Amino acid sequence: MARKQSNEARMTLYRLVGLSSNDAAIREKYRDSNDDSYHYSHKTVSVGDTEAVLYWGTVERDRASWTTTVNGLTKEDLKVGNITASAVLVIPQADADEEMSDAESDDNSDSEGDGNEEPLFSAWAITFGMGFQMLEQHYIDPGFGRRVAIRCATPDGLNALSKTTLDERPQMVRSTIPSGGTLRRFGFEELGDLVTRLVAEGHVEGIGDPKKPMKVRGADSLNIPLSKSPKPLLENLDQITTVLDKEPASPELAALEHLSLVKDPVAKERLDYSLIKAIGDKSDQVALSYPYEIIDDFGQVGSFKIIGTRQRDPYDYLPAIDDLLDPIREEDDEEQRLKRLDRLSVILYKSSDDTDVGSPKIPIKKWLTFQTTIDGKRYFLQNNRWYVMDSEYVETVQRQVENIFDRGTYFDNLPDWPIYEIPNDKDTEKKANAELEYNKAIAKKLNGLCLDQQLIRPKGSAAGIEACDVLLPNGVFVHVKHVSSSAPASHLLAQSLVATDLLRTDEDAQRLLREKIKSIGGNLDDYETKPRRVVIVMAKNDEPITAKSLFTFTKINLVRHEQQLASMDVKLNIAPVVRKKQPK
């Protein structure tokens, strides 16, 4: 018996928001190109009783780009071209002007005009072939397909997940479980993991076989079977709109919506101006965030230059916050400051001059962290990217951070961390070893051992690690750092977690730590080599760090690390201390 032909076909669907016309959905090069290789057309069409616009065309190349490489390898001059075909069907969304969200309206509220513009509307875009390349990215509703998948997926039927883990070294991971699984099986962490793509079994009423789940692929676009007939297709689109109004399919899947990468150019520009204003106001919400992933790869840093300024000679070591921001503040207005922010970059050198090979140019924004609230939403800048959190997520993180701080510091009366005023701000041995001297003071006061700069090198470890800065009896490992911003705080947390995990599980690391304790005069009977408690000492100039004053990014890391330490049966305490200036 012949197989019954399906009236559905898998299609890729985008939602476009803030459009002033159908043509705005299509990139200009595909509408009006002077390149003879581009052949594109468009036509008003009807999809059922709805007027839509179809854009289609080809890009023709006389020679494929790889023929040059073939010629270089073989001396054979291949005359092989290719044709790329694409199409986009733009269908206005029913009642789009009424359905546009407050966020979409806000994103377009600052557009210039004389007050006679066409009303903004939303639309569906179904792409064929390479049609997705034709879409103007500004109007794509970010995460639309992911939101649909979250609302229609079977909670234990997830097949593939792509995520970015926010950290001082962001990781991008794609995982697949062909037989399906829950979110937790993918190693998803509610705090700090941003899911960008989701593939799952799911149901959408009126689409597909109601007795059989269909595969739903959700990212910025949605890929599911849709009807090949006009009227049922419009009904499918209405059903997808209904899905968007629903709650997530489970509380576990709801966690995927707590954190989002900001992609909309208008929203990002608004946030950039918020950053520029804070820089001009010298707000303490703008802080230094070392791009450790570049610094660590580069190795020893002796000096730096800020490219885009009149600076000729390199400055010593790594830049301070004002080294980066003062050149921006020199500009008179915010628009010029924003242009300079986008233009400036940092180059690192291995020595005190610029004769050694420099690092790549590192944009200034990679060195900054900033957080702000706009229209009730919390945004933060990290690693040159903007992120937004929902309010419930922010409150959840804050409560958990307060619970950690409420445990107390574990020990009382830590000494203040002295800041010595150095004449002419010259680098001296006392200034360079300030952290070591402070760790020695803690060790003396608490009857512990100072292990700062005392590295152990377990087998299989690419580099040496510090077990901790100060080791106390009863398995208490103390980690200390001056925390001026989110990045060093997160770096401190990461270092403590790596050391703790290694010492809890690696017998070779424990042996090396025993040897280190013995070599510096410690009594092995007094100290344990497997951490039972980790105390994080965070130092800040002039005032102590609080659960409220921590940067949002650091709060996420703190809660995540606390959960991982708890899984190892290790307790965590935070001990804020103050750095105070001392007489010369």
C-alpha cells in the first residue's frame, strides 16, 4: 500500500517584531543590490485570506570560492560555479499592533521620525533554502523558538541542548541524548547557564499527530511541521501564538528563561548609553573585569598600551580602571564617548617596554563589568556581552547569597588589610607583596600556615595550584583576594573550587600538600589535606563587601560554587574585610 502523503512539511519559522513595513524584514542587499550576481524579486501574495509578501532569488557565482585553493594545490584551473537559492514568506501576525509587548514597544520608542510613521507591527517569516540569510537581524525576536519549545516540550523528552556557561571563561557546550532525558541529565545549572538551543519531543494542539509527539527545534527560530495548505497554515500560526501565552511545561523548564543574552541592537545601544553615562558619572557600578582567558594564554604581563589614544610609552603591568575610563571621559558628549569606547583597545607586552611581542588587541569593553536596571529588568555587562535577568531570578539569587553571608565569617576579628601610600605611586616590593603580607598576618593571628605562592604540582596538572592562601586546623582552607570587581571575585571562587575538588579526590595532591606543610615547618598532626570548610576572604577598599553590594555576576558564581562545594560535603563561609590606607 502506498504511503499516505502528508499535508505537513517541516519548516523554519521566525517571529519578527517592530516592523514598519514588510520590506524592513529583508536586508537591503537582497532588496536593492548593485551586484550583478544577486537576482532577487518580491511580490505581494495571498495566504488564504491574509495578504503576505514573498521574497525570493538566487546568488550566482562563476567560480566557487574553493577553486582558488584547488588551483594552488594542483595547478588545475577549475571553472566551477554555484547557485544559492533562497526565499522568505512574510506573513503579518494577526492583531500584531495589539500584541506587541511592552519590551518591544520600548525597544522602538526612540526611533526618529516626524510623527507620521506607519504603526509598528509583528510578522511571521517562513524561510526556505538560505532564506534565513535574507532576514534583517534587528527585527528577529530573540529566543522565540526556544520559548515555544519550553512550553510544549515533554519534560523528560529533551534530545539536544546548547548552552553557554557564564563565567570568567565562558564555555559553549552542545549535548545530545538521543533517547531523551530531563534537563538535569544535561548538566544544566539553573544559575549562570544560558540555553541557546533546545531540541525536544513535544505537542502543539492542532499541529502534527495528536497521538504522537513531534520533534521541536527551538532557538531564535522554530522548526516544526507546518501545514502546506494556506488556511491550515494560518491556523498553525495562531496555535503557536497561543502556546507563547502559556506557562512553561514544567518548573524545571521554566528555569531556562531566567537568563537571556541581549541581541536586539536597539536594546544594546540603549544599554551602551547607560554604561557611558555611568562612566561619566564615575559610578562604582562600572568596575574592572580582567579578561583572564586572554591574560592567562598570553602569560607574563609586564606592561600595556591603550590603542586609540595618544599614549606612546607603555604603562607598568595591567591597567587600572581609571587608565581605561579617563580617555573616554575626555570626550565632551556621550555620543563621542560611546564612539571612543568602541574604538579603544588594550595591548599587553611581556616586559616593561613594547619590544616584546604584544597580545591581540583586547577591546576596552572586555575589561569592564557593569550592571543596571531599566524598566524593572536587571542587565549586566560581562565579557563584552549584555545579559538580562528576570526579576524572580534576581530575587532568588539574592536570597541565596544572603543565606550564605548570614552564616557568618567562621572566625572573628580578621585584621584590616593595609593600603600603603607609595610616593609617586612607584612599584615597590611592599606593594607587590601586599597580598602575601596580609596572608601572613592572617596566619599569625589564627595560628595557621601561610601557603600563598606555595604551589603544588599534581600529576596530570598542566600548572601548579595553590591549595589555599592560609591553612587552619580542622580542614579549614582560607582563600584571600582583593576584590575590586566581578572578575577577580569570580576568579577567586573558581580557584577555591578547583583546589577543593582536587584535594578532596586526588591522593597525589594530598601527598604533595603534606610535603609542602612539612617543608615550611608545619606539624602534620595539626592539619588535614582534605578540605572540610572553605572560607573566602573578600577584601574591598574602605568598606566591606555585603550580600547586596556583590556584582550580580559574582552572586551567580557564588551560589553555583556553594552548591558544588555542598555536593562534596564542604561548608562555605564568606569573610569580608576592609582595605584601609596607612600613613606613608
